[in-house]
Amino acid sequence: MTRKNAVVTLAALALVGAVIVSYSPAQDRGGDRDLRPPRPGHIEQTEQMERMVELIELWREVCFDEGTAAMIAIGDLKDAVRRKPKEIIEDMEAQLKKTETLGLRNAIRLTLKDLYKAQGADGKVLDHLRMILAENDAALQEEFNEDDEEDDDEDDDDR
């Protein structure tokens, strides 16, 4: 046999060997050759559909609950897009100026507190915590005053 014939014969044997190995039963190779995920059975399909329905219901709740949707938006302003911390802080500070709802102001301030803490800006951390206390105290005082006025009105009606 010539050298050229030997090389061709060896190449052919290698090719045949590769074909045989690739078509041998999966258990002989210790794994499944098919890289596609197995098709789910009836039970798995039903469970998957139930999970999808639950997810859709959760999203419906979130999308139609203004407070929850706003809280998610606050978190995503910080995390959804890769930005420099300074850009995120500027964006959050601008949103804080536009926001009037106390709960959302609290959420923005707490987010800013974390951002400033990560930057080592301890003064800003304390400023935002103090503002949370001040704004919430004012809201609580207003609520207590309204309750006292209602109690006084009821007392006047009883006389």
C-alpha cells in the first residue's frame, strides 16, 4: 500500500468511526446527543401554562396598581440600564423634585440614600434620612390633627 493510500484509508476509517460514534445510542455515550430540550409531557405543559397564567395575573396586578408600578419604575431607573452612579443620582434627584406622593418620595430618597452611601457621600445619606423623617413626621402630624378635628366635631354633635 502506498503512503497516499494509507493516509486516505486512515482518514476514511476516522470518518466512519466519527459517524458510528455520533449515531450510537445515547446511553452508550453517557448523555443525550440531541441538544434540543426534551418536549414536555402533558403534565409539564399544564404546569407551564399555570405558571404563565400566574405571571400574567401578577403583571396585571402590578400594571393596574399605581403604587406598585411606580415602585418598580423607581428600581428600574436605578438598575434597568447600565449608567454611571452620578447619572443615576442626578436622574433620581430630578424625579424627587417632580414627585409629590409621600410614599414615592420615601422610596426615591431611600434609593438615593443607598446610592450616596455607595459613593461614600455620608452627608447626603444623612440629609435624605433626615428629610424622610421630617416629611413623614409632618404627614403624621397632619393626619393626627385631622383625626382630632373629626373627634371635636363629633363631640360638638353630641352636645
